[in-house]
Amino acid sequence: MTISAEREREVAYPDPTPPSVGWFQGLPARPGWLSQHLGTAIIGAVLGYLLGHWLGNVVASGYTNVANSGVNAIANTGGIALGALGWLAGIGAINYPLAKIIGKEPAPEFETTSWSRYFRYTADHKVVGMQYVIGVLTFLFTAGLLAMAIRTELLSPSSHVFGPGTYISIVSEHGTMMMMMATSVVVGPLGNWLIPLMIGARRTAFPRVEAFSFWIFSAGYLTILTALPYGGFPTGWTGYAPLQTQAGGGMISYLAGFALIGLGMMAAGFNLGVTIINYRAPGMTWSRVPIFVWAILSTCALLTLATPTLVAAGLFGILDHTAQTAFFVTEHGGSSYLWQNLFWFFGHPEVYIMALPGFGIVAEILPVFTRKPLFAYKVAAAGMLGVALLSFFVWQHHLFQSGINPDMRPLFMLTTELISIPTGFIFLVGMGTLYKAKIRFEVPMLFALAVFFNFLIGGVTGVFLSDVPVNVTVHGSFFVLSHFHYTIMGGLIFAFFGGLYFWLPKMTGKTMNKKLGQIHFWFMFIFFNFTFFPMFLIGLLGQPRRVFEYAQNLQTLNDISSISAFILGASFLVFIANFVWSIFIKPTPSPANPWDSLGLEWQTANPVPYYNFERIPVVLNDPYHYSEHDAAAVADMGDPVLVGAVAPTGDGGGDTTGDDPVTPAE
Amino acid sequence: MTDITSARPVTDFSDTPEEREFELRAAVGSYWTGGRLFIGMFTFLLASEAFAYFYLRSSNNGQLWRPGNVTAPTGIGWAIYSVVLASAVIAIFGQTRLRKGYVLDWEVAGWTAVLGGLLAIGLQIWQLTELPFFPGSSGYASCFIGWAVMNIVMILGGTYWMETAVARSLRMRSITTGDGPDQLVVARSLRMQSITTGDGPDQLVVARSLRMRSITTGDGPDQLSSTPSGQIFRANVSACTYFWGFMAVGSTLFWVMFYLI
């Protein structure tokens, strides 16, 4: 037998008789309930929490100041830390890191189509992506329920459902959970699932780091949930000192939860960034990279470089509570402003961590439903990089009202206004693509168009807010609240749902019900605006954020907002119903390429094989040449029959049957 | 709308020599990029600590930045810094030897760096028990505690990275110099993992290479340097060494901040 012939035989997949690799690498990775999965993770988390809490009590038992305070932050921290470790150990995340110490290789993982793979630690980026879908939706709906509670309280200016302490705890929990969720809402589900497919890769660069990012993200979710039984925290999502240093046990959950989520963000950004740089298929030059990939790459830069500051700030906060340091205690040589600086050095790039992926989704959807090339592709990519870069230079505008040197205000006002320029680039790219287009109003396109409407309002009010005089006037009011809900929910969450409706047929192989999707969209769009637009007025009329009472004359506007919020919340039930109905109860197989997209992710088999592509594709063109009859094929997929089988270009672009494959350009 | 539900059936996985070459370059590049990005992440982490240091120093709230010019135990601080610096130099020296093909030299240097790292961590923990100030007594004290925690995490990370690299090197040596069915099982394990876990087709080639070698020639570890796995291994060592260099630079800066100025 020749070597080459043997090689072909050797690499045939799968091998039916995998070898044993020893006890040290943990339980077998085979499917089955005796191996590691979500159940063992829960057991590990509970045991870890109990052990950590007990250890914390033992360590702190000799200190009278702890005994007298009524809050043992050391026990809380120990419980959360070992709980998170137990969670990771239970799911199998530390098997390989431990085995590596003695030089062992990772335990083999077996491809399975069983649904149980979604409850395991896996190296398959598509499974991790779907885990993230469920994870972020759980996050979103939990925080959404808290939003309903807030709006219930604000139905009346003086009759209360909650006390002031409970109210601020709910507000804080809602804001923190939403922000945590929003940092990963696109990068996690769609980034992990789609990026390797979009760049023609068979894998991500560090698949175990990718899996780690999800499971630490979910540990962060559980951690922030523990804030409520610990009594909540009064700081809102920003965690400002000195309230932070005076707060009770819930504050530890906030600090540790944010730090855990931060680790997950860094891991996700690290893996996807390295993957994009190194695993692009041959021919996938930077000028051919899909615009969504540019958005994720820009986001990855922010995730990996800005988030460590959040982790450091969280560490300092935890040290203040446990080791009794005084980072944020002004009376002991620290400074409460230090927290604000560290937090917002992360926090403002975070705004773009949330915005950029949304822009990427929309820019990906528009050409498909307008059957036009993406207008000014390079300007869009440059805009995303420009936003990412400038976002590091604007954080002090959050401190305009907090004691910043007045001489510094114009500088940060300028940098903040400057960032609207690359943002405007991206907006204009969308407008240029829509110009004179014959739009197909499918559900994803409806969401994409809504993003432009909503983000226009959010963006313009953001320019106002960057100006010091306006900022001083409306600081801490519902105006600010409405502004960032328009940008984050109106931009990112609408884009996320647009992306879900667009890519779920590929991800699940099932078709979402169009009628239910339209109902979801219209209810969400209309009542999102009815919920948040009145808040601009409420804010201008003087109602502050995070206060559970307000002036009588504002009740009508608040009631409009509250009732709309309830209907907005109900619109998500329509999505859940659609998802459950279309995917599980009455699944309808999806066409391989339901939207006739030219994107590389649509060109591989459906369902997508474990290794994505039978042959690594050779990319020949960017995926936006819709309606151009003489355009070269997007990729050579390596199969003679399918060499030119790029997606047909629908009503504007030639062949629609696939019988006449386009020959790739030489 | 394309009226099909599956473009083509899921087929067995295999790859061509060109695809292996592509995957190998991607894997090597990933270590290069990942190593630098990892340093970037730590840079921002340490920059946060440095920002806290200078912010509180310049604020000097209540004249409590550093009352009485109190300093953390200088002798232990010197010792930690010296050990980290020496370990980093040894790691860098080891890598230069590895590039020239002296695997054993690198392994010795690697183990030395690992021991140095562990010693530095031990010293850092000991120093925390010997502090002449209460953690919350001043801005300096707080920053020092923060730095000590970060330093432990950083050194622990670098030490773990180096240890796993050396351990892998030793294990590969034992695989390739030994004979008998055990080696075949491990080689086969490598092959399986590369196929199933996405750990890289590069491993595929080395697994086969190792297996063929153990069956036929019994060549030694020197041959490894030319294999794809050897290239990835060197990329990993290079990134790890780079990180050790970064640790040395970071330690120097913070040593100056906490003990000199």
C-alpha cells in the first residue's frame, strides 16, 4: 500500500473504536448520562458553593468586625468562587487543563446528533452557538420579567407594589443582567455559530476556549441571580462607589458576576479574533470578508482589550469587601471616582461591543433582501474599525457630572461627537444599499429596517447627550434611559432577532413561521416605541431614574409606557411560541438557502457537517454581488458538481435552480 | 427560493495535503496571534492597576496615599522580582537553544522557569503575610494588595503554560522513543482527537508520523522538529516565552512603582 493510499484510509472519519485515554481526563466524553453534563455541573456548583461558603466562614470567624457587620463578604465570595469552579469542573471544563499538566492530550470527543450534546462541554462551535442562543434568551427573558416588575411599580406615582429598597434592587438586577446579556447576545450565538462558516473554516482556533466562554458566561448568569437572595444591590448596573462599598451581600454577586461574564467575554473575543485572523479560507482576503465578520472582529478587539479593565475593577471591589482594601473608599486614601474611571473605560467600549455586531447583522441582511451589492463595503468596514478605536477615548463623558476637571469636558465632548462620524458611515452604508432597491419585506428585513429607525432616534439623542450643556440638564433622568434603550434594545436586540430569523433556518434546519414572525415584529416594533419614546418626555419633564415615586402629572405618560411595556413583553411570548412551534412541535424542513443568499455559510450542506466543509473552499469573490450577471462565483467548494454552486441570485441574479452552475473565475 | 432541503449529504471527513498545510499554517498562526493577544489582555489588566496606582497617588485623598512612606517588605520584593526576571531570562535562553535543536536544553530551562515561577508565587504569598500595613490603611496599601493578587495570577498563568509545554515535550519524547502497543494507542489517541475534537489536522499528521516511526524506524525525538506537531509545539513555546518576557517587563515596572518611587 502506498503512503498516500494509507493516508486516505487513515483519516477516514469516524473511527468506530476510539481508544481509552486514561482516568485523569475525566469521565468519558461519550454521550450518556454517566458522563459530564449540565446535571453534573449543577451538582458541582452546589457542592462548590457550600464548600466555599463554609471555608469563608472559617477564615472570617475570628474577626469581630465581620461578625458585627451581619455580612460575611468572604463567605459570599468563597461560595461564588468555588461555586463557579465547581460548575466548570462539573461540566468538564477543567479536565483537559488538568490533563495537560502531565502532558496528556485532550480526550476524544465523539460526534453525535443527540440533543444531549447541547447540555455538554463541546468543541463544536455550532453546538456552542446554539447553547448561547438558549443562554442569552434565558438571560433576556429573566431580565425582561424584572422590567415588567419595574413598569408595574411605575403605573402609579404613589401607590406602591414594592418598597424603595426592593425597587432599586430590581432596577439594578434588571440593568446588570441586560448589560451582561447584551455583551454576548450576538458574539455568543451568531458569532460562534457563523464566523467559521462565513470565513470557510472547519473549526475555530481554540474550541475549548470557546466552550469555556459559554459555561463561564452561564456561571455569571447564575451568580448575578444570587444577588436577589442576598438582598440585592442599590447601585444600578453601574455599581458606583461609595454605594458599592456600603452595600450588602448582593454587591458581591454583582462584582463577581460581572467579573465572570468579563472572563467569558474575553475568552469569546480571543477565540473568534484569532480564528478570523488565521482561519480564513484561501482567497478570503480582507476585502472579501463578510461585513458581519468585520463587525465581530472589531468587537473582538474591544472584548479582549477593554474587558480586562472591568475584571480589574471587579477584583478591586471584591478586595474592598473581603481584604478590606480601600480602592474606592475616599476616607482611607482611595477614591470613588477610581471606580467610575475604570468602569467606564470598559463601559463605553462596551456600548460598541453591543452596537457593532448589530450593525454587522443589518449590513449582512440588507443586500440579501434588496438584491443589491452592499453599498460602500470598505467604508462600512472602516467605520467599524473607527468606532472600535475611538470608543477607547470617550469614557470620561460619563463623568461630566461627577467631578471631572471642567477643562477636560470639551475634549471628551469632541471625541464623543467624533465617534458619530464612523457610526454615520455605517448608517449611510445602509441607506445607500436601500436606495432604489426593490425590497423583499421578509421578517429579517423588517427587523433590519427597524434598527435604522430606532437607532436614528437613539443616535441623534446620543449626539445631544454628548454636549455638556444638554448632558448637565438631563443627566440621571429618563431621557438618558430612553436614549440607551433606543440604541441597545432598538439597535442591538432588534438586530439580534433579525439575525435569528435570518439564520435560524440554517442553524436548525427548520423554517420559522412567517406569520408569527410578522406578528412578533409589529408588536415588538410598535410597542417598543410606545414604551420608550414617552420616556424622552418624562425625562425632559424631570423624572429621575431609579426612583419609585414621581410627580402626579407624569402618570399618564408613565402609564402609556407601562402598558406598552407589557405588550412589548408579550410580543416575546409570540417569538417563544413561534420558536417552539416551528422547531419542536411542527417542524418544517427549511430549504438549504431560503433567502437565496450568496454568503458562504449557506453553501455548505444542511445540516452542516461536523467539520463544516467537505473541502476547504477557495474564495473567489465577496458575497455581495447580487444582480450582477457577470460576477464571478463566490467560492470553489471543491466538488466538481458544485464548483460553481453558489447560491442562485433569485429574481435579479440569474439562475435559480442550480442546474447551470456558475463557473468560477480563473 | 432554492427548493432543496440539503445541498448534499454529510460525508466522511478527510483532508488533502493542501488542506493539511493550510490548517497547519492556521494553527501556527493562531499560537502567534493568540500569544500576542493574551499579552494585550494582560497589558490592559496591569494598566488598570497602574492607573489605580497613579490616580490614587495624584489624588492623595486625606493625605493617605502613603503615610509615613511605608513600603512593602523590600527584601522579599527584590527576591520576587529577581526570581521572575531570572526565570524569564532562562526561558528566553531555553527557547534560543530549542531553535537550534537542543530540546533537552530547553526542557531544563523550562523546568527551571517553572520552579522559579512557583518560588516567586510562594514568595509573593509569604510577603502578603509580612506586610507592615493594613490593606485599607492607605492608597498605596490597597494598590499593593491589588498588584500582589494580579502578580500571583500572572505568574501562575505563565508557570502553568511553561509546565504544560515541558510536560508535553517529555510525553512526546516518551512516545517516540518507546516501543510496543502503548505508543500505538497514544498515537491513535492523537489521531482520534484531531479528528473529533477539532484540535487540528496537524495532530493527524504527527499521529501518523509517530505511529509510522514507532512501527518502522524507531527514530528519536529530534525528528519531531520537522513534523507539523513540532512546528505547532515551537509556536506554543515561542508564545509562552514571549509571555515570560512580558512578565519580566511588567514586574520591572511595578517593582519600580512599589519599591523605588
